[in-house]
Amino acid sequence: MASRTNISKANRHWRWIANHLATGLAVLSTILVIAPLVAIFVYLLYKGASSLNWNFFTQLPAPVGEPGGGMVNAIIGSAVLLAVASLLGVPVGVAAGIYLSEFGRGGKLSNLVRFTADVLNGVPSIVMGIAVYSLIVLPEKSFSAFAGGVALGIMMVPTVTRTTEEMLLMVPNSIREAALGLGVPNWRSVLSITLRTASPGVITGCMLAFARVAGETAPLLFTAFGNPFSSVDLNRPIEALPLQIYLYAISPYDEWHRLAWAGALVLIVLIVVAVALVRFVTTRGVLKGAS
């Protein structure tokens, strides 16, 4: 009896150690994931917060050598480019994900689509920019906001496609069978029931793709090119925050360097706010649906 008691105590002691060790490793892993973002954000605050003022958000860039100025043209341009990219990339990606999950399981075409999405996901952004430059910019003989939006939209497609497929595959088959048993057409069941059930995950995937392309510079160098003036014309060159940051960062002027840090801070804040808002809205939607 005494030996059994000792063994039991030893087992409890070992389980206590293993439990706390696993908890400590999980906490450490969480800190390691969060630490880079916190470090980047704090450093951007330190370098760029002092250059943020009302003029930064309302004025055009100042001429070379003059202090002040802002990035209103880049902020407007980024909004236009990301809107075009989302309008092109999100519907195509969601449609492809629906096909892979609901209609093309195991087929040759579905395998080809998956392979293409995986390859596109690994293509360097500068290669994407050169491709769109050859397909749109050269035939049109002009850089344009539309070409920049197409390049970013293509980059969004693989992430949205694969995320949509995975989220739809997580929806239980019983939900599909119940809808079909009630006489609901398959296409209507997919759009109104299956996709709606998986919508929080799908939207999260769309926002991941959005956040990825929001900071891309290389493809815009070959497509949007940049514009020192405010413009919303899709057929003309347009500025963007990544382009303006790149231009200011490689310049020899300290004033432009400070504005580049401020632009980087604004860019990351916009991305974090956009993702957080979408997560908040989707979470509230899930909670209301459950209630």
C-alpha cells in the first residue's frame, strides 16, 4: 500500500510539472508571436509619431528641400488601389473556393485550380508586377491605377481561394443534407446556408489577403508608378502609401525620412484597424446568430 501511495504521489507530482511546463511553453509561444508586432509598432511610434499632424493628412507632398507637406495623395491612392483589388480579387477567390469545396472535389480541374492557387501564392510580388506591366501597361502605353489594382487583386486570389475552401470544408455535411432534404436547390444551399455558416472564416481570409497586399511596393512600381498629385482616375498613374514611403526612405533628406516613418506608422495602423473592425463585426454576427 505504501509503495502504491508513493507511486501515486510521484505521478501527481509529474503531472503537475508537465502541466505547468506545457502552460509555460504556451505562454512563451504567445509572447514570441506578439512580441515582433509590439516591437515594430513601438518603434514606429517612436520614429514617426512626431511627424503626424493635420497637414500630414490634408496636404500634398512639399517640393524637394522645403519642410512640411503631407501624404494625402498617397492615402487616397492606397484606398483606390485596395478598393479595386478587393473588387477584383475577393469575388474571384470566394467563387473559386466555393467550386473547390462544393462542386469540384477530387476532379482534375479542381486539382489544377488548387495547384495554380498554391503557385500564385508563392510567386514573388515583383514578378506579378512585371507580368501585369506586360499585359496591361505596355498595351495601354501608360501606367494606371487599374493596372495596380489588378496586380494586387491577383495576389489576393490564392489566399482567399484556399481560405474559403478550408472554411467551407469545416461546415458539417448534415447542414447541407438538411437543406437538400427540404428541397432547397444546391446552389441556393451553398450561397444562403453553407457560405453564410462559414462567413466569419471566409471574411477573416479576405482580410488576411487585404493586409498582405496593403503594404506591397514592388508590383506598384511597375503598374501604378506614383503621382505627386491627388487622383482617383483609374486610367492615370496614382500614388500609394508604400510607394511614397519607399521614395522618401531612399532620399537623402531628413525631413522626408521623418515623413516616411510617419507614413509607415499610418499604414500599419490602418491595416490593424481594418482587420480589428472586421473581426469585431464578424464576431458580433456569430454571437447574434447563436443567440
